[in-house]
Amino acid sequence: MPPVAPMLAKPVAELPEGAFSFEPKWDGFRTIVFRDGPEVELGSRNERPLTRYFPELVAAVKQHLPARCVIDWEIVVPDAAGRRLDWDALLLRIHPAASRVALLAEQTPARLVVFDLLALGDVDWTGQPFHRRRAELERALARVRPPVHLTRATTDRELAGQWLDRFEGAGLDGVVAKRLDGVYEPDRRVWLKVKHARTADCVVGGYRLHKRGPELIGSLLLGLYTQDGELASVGVIGAFPMERRRELFAELQPLVTGFQGHPWDWGAWQEAEGRSWRGSVSSRWNPGKELSVIPLRPERVVEVRYDHLDGRRFRHTAQFVRWRPDRDPARAPTTSWRRSSTTTWPISCVHGRRPGRAELSGQGGRVRYEIVAETYRDLEGSSARLELIERLAGLVRQTPVELLPTVALLCQGQIAPDFAGVELGLAERLAARAVATAAEVPPEQVLALAREVGDLGLAAEQLLEAAPGPRPATLDVRVVFDTLHEVAAAQGEGSQGRKLAGLGRLLQQATPLEARYLVRTCTGSLRLGIGTATILDALAEVHAGGRKARPVLERAYNICSDLGLVAATLAEGGLAEVEQMQVRAGNPVRPMLAQRLSSTAEILAKLGGSCAAEYKYDGIRVQAHRTADGALELYTRRLDRVSTQFPEVVKLLRQHMGPREAILEGEVVAFDPASGELRPF
């Protein structure tokens, strides 16, 4: 009986060769079904119960499946014509009201697509190779009828490639490859998946400036015309090398225009609703960041690459492919969506839609925190370095470039670099109170379960799993990151209450898996089994052409101690800009260390016969940084700030450091002012 975590697939660029079985990747709810006679349970990918939302499927299980079995499948909902899968209709099936659930079961009945066998009768099949599991599955389901279906499968790689091309228009999401000799490994990302490549011809309707200068393009704003002639906003392009940003700025100046008469005259719409509009907005995530929109005459068409659509917009930041001077902007509506099949996605569905808050604030791409949490879980379950790198690289690929610094820091278990002095540091008892509120249980029960399982994060996960009602994955990485900063910034009177409220808001919205890692992050107990080097390998794999570029990223990290800065520089300017990064005051340099040898003779032999020698003092190794604004900070070799611990050292440095901006390294030691002799550590 449940729960059992399903086996997962990792993305690859093309279908693998060798002894594989290939099958369509269905775009629905991944589910493990458990049947024991009259008892039926449907468990989601996140091990949440789905049984109450699909009563028609419970009846189908009792009618068509063996009396005792555990089977892996996908819940899908076809459209009214039965020609493609309807993801939006499937989402609507998750409803808290029993009457609504019953109505939807009649109006939009779901179907089950079976693709793997975990148990049958008293036999555990998870240890058997896939080709045996598939054969037994075919025998067990030989007489099933709709709404239960057995997925198609083939060992013919060419046929699988045809499926990838032909069936996308039906709502399928790609092709999954399974090793014929592979066992079923719950919660492991071992299968392989190839997803569809998609492109679109979009009209460039405006741009935003880059934060580094007034003559650099930050992002291009993309639109598509509806069948009624409106230019609908669909997303942005944001990743360009720095030199290309400068070239684009000059290239687009002849097209700059005003908002009056522009298709995106959002100010006129707001004024019609009684609100003033200033022509620009600031980021809700960074109030000091200017996000002015510079409108362009909609006369240029660009071909972009994208992965998914969320409703009517690109889910992530689109990627530049090429300019399309051969395309008429007015003729870039529905026909501009190029997919692997002849089926088109009508952009006319956005007719009449005004720009939402996300468009006005320039949020661009987004990443659900669920994706980060799933990556954490996969990392915890693996010890092989190459597998760790590959899984992290998968997360990096799914992350829009503007969120890459945030996700990189979160993978370190941090929300700021070590030297920034930003600490969450929630006490376990305080975090337990937040968990108790979210799970609607007493704090004592939370702490008791934490002692039993040995981890407050696991306790939070288990308690939220048992909590009533659905917990859909809605948390956004930006929201998590900003809220954690609010928690860290809470100081002084009432700070505990503000910290509790911040974590509580996140846990109220979190899935059980997300709660596990939110609690661990806040209490400083996130242990993923990876180091900074592994994260740098993943960044190099995705954004620098391969892991051979890791030394360049490692050098940059060693001189700035800020993984977020390295990730941002790489994403915005490429490897060439990372190579140009220099030591700068205010960012402590990771210190150079000494090797211990047994004698002076051995030292001279190792250094070629001559060297400079100096005393090794018995104190605290520090770097003193004086920045251009006159601020002075002391950092230890572990990058902790210690200026307040040594005010006399700061005073001496202010008096005697000549340059306005400098970095000095030395040792802070204790001494006897009467004798002038050094004291022990």
C-alpha cells in the first residue's frame, strides 16, 4: 500500500541507441495506483492522495485491474473531440467540493494510461528487468477496456522518432526511453526522456535596458498578433553576450517610438480604470531596479526557441535563434508557432487579454520551487559525482538566466554569499511552531515526530502529507527567496514573530516535499551531498560548453566568493566575461593556503632551492577590505565578518592604510602592551 515514490526520467538531447524500450511521454498526472480487493488508492508523483478527485477511475480500477496490484500510470483528460489531451481540464479536476468533483467526473471524465508494473498478487516486480515487467503487464491487462489503456511501446528507435514528430499535436510531451534490463528504482531519475523542440516567429514590441548601462539591451519584449489584430504579449528574450547587447541597442534605435498609438499602450488602459501610469515600474523583487519599457515600432520579427507554454505565455525566457527579415510582422499570428506536428496552437485565445502584473513588472521567466525541491531529493538519493552533476545540470537548464544566481545560492543552502553576513538561523523550536500552524497540530507533536525521525524537515513533510485537503505546487522560487530574506532581516523587538510569520506563509503554500527543504534551509540543516565544485560543473555543462570550462568558473569564484555573481556573469556575458572578472574590494578572496612539510631542507627542495620566508603567527587569518566609499571590513579565512570583534584593528587600518581602495591580508594576534610580546592564541 502507499506511499511509493515513482521512478523518474532525466532529459537528454536525443533518443539513445542500444537495448531500450521507447514509449510516449504523456502530459497528465503521474500516478501510482494501489488495489487490494475493494480498497483502491491513487497516489500522485509527490505521494499525495488523488483518490477523491477521480471517482470514475476508482470504479474503472475495480472493474478492469487485477484484484491485488500496484501499477504506474498517467491520468489524462482528452478534449471533447477526443483528438488531443486537455491539460487545463485535467487541472480543474482538483477541486475541494465533493459536488463539483462528481459533476466534473461526468463532464470531463479522465482516463488511465498504464506503463509499468510494480506488484501483482504477492509478487514484487520492481526487482525484475523492464522487459519482463512489460510482458507481465501485457498479460495482466490483455482484456482491459477504456477508460484504462496500455501505453504503446517499441524497441524500434526509428519508430520512436516518428512518434516524437507525429504525436505532439495530440498533447504528448515527448518520448521516454527505458533500458530493457533496468529494474524499477523508486524516486531515482534513471529513465531517459526526449522532449519536443519548439520555435516561434515573434514580433519585437519593445525592450528593457540592462542594469549595467544605459546603452545595453536587457531583454526584448515579444508579441504575436491575434486573429483580431491585437499584439498579445507572450514573453521575453534575455540571454545575450554583453557585446551583443550593445550592438542591439544601436541596431534598434531607429525603431524607438512612444506609447501613444502603440499596441502596448498599457498606460491608456490603466488611466481608463482611474489609475495613473508613470511609464515605468520597479521590480517587486528589487525595488531599486528600474524596469522601464522602451516601446518599438512592431516592424521586426525574430525566431525564438522555447520549451513550454504556460497558458498564453512562454513558461521560461525564450532563446534567440535568428532575425526573420523575410516575415511580415502582421502575418506572424497562429501560423508562426512551429511545432513538430502539423497541429497549431491558436494564439487567438489571448484576444482581449490586458497585460498582467507579471508583464508590467518585468518578472520574465519563473521557476516553481517544486522543481528545486525535486532536484534536492534526487541529489540526496545519489552519491555518484557524474550523476550529481547531471541532475544539477537539469535544474540549470530549466532555470531562466535571470533566476540563475538565485537558484545557485539556494543549491548552496544559502540566500546570500557567506561574506554578506545574511543568516537565516531559525531555532528548531521556532521552525516547529511554523510547521505546527501549517499542519494544524500542536508544536509538541511536531517536535516529538522530529525526534522520532531525526529531522525536523522530514517531520514537516510527513505532517503535511497527513493534513487535509490538496496542496498543489504553487510556490515560486522568487517568492521563496524574497520571503527567506525577510526572515533573515527580522531583527529587534518582535523579530521572532516576523520570522515565524514568514516561514509560516511559505509552509501554508508548500507541498510536503517543498516543506522538507524549506525547513532545512531555514534551520541551516540542508545537506545535499554536493559542494560548490559540483554546482560549478553543472553551470559549465549548460552555459560554458562543457565541464572543461569549470577551471575558469572556479577561478572566478575563488576571487569573488560569490557563486551568484559568477552565475549571473556567465549567463549574461558568457565564459569570456567570466574570464575578465577581477579581484575587487568588498568581495573577499578565498585565501591561499600552505602545505605542511617536515623540515626547512624539504621546503627548499620543493621550492627549487630558494624562497622568501616569514613567521607563521598564531592568530586569526584575516583579509581587510577598504572599498571606494571608505567602508572597511575584516573577513576570516572562512569569510566571516569580524570587524565588530576587532574595533581597534579597524581603527588602526583607517589611520594607516594609504589607498582609498585596497585589500590587505594578515594575521590578527594578541600581544602584551606592557612588554610588547605576543600572547598565546
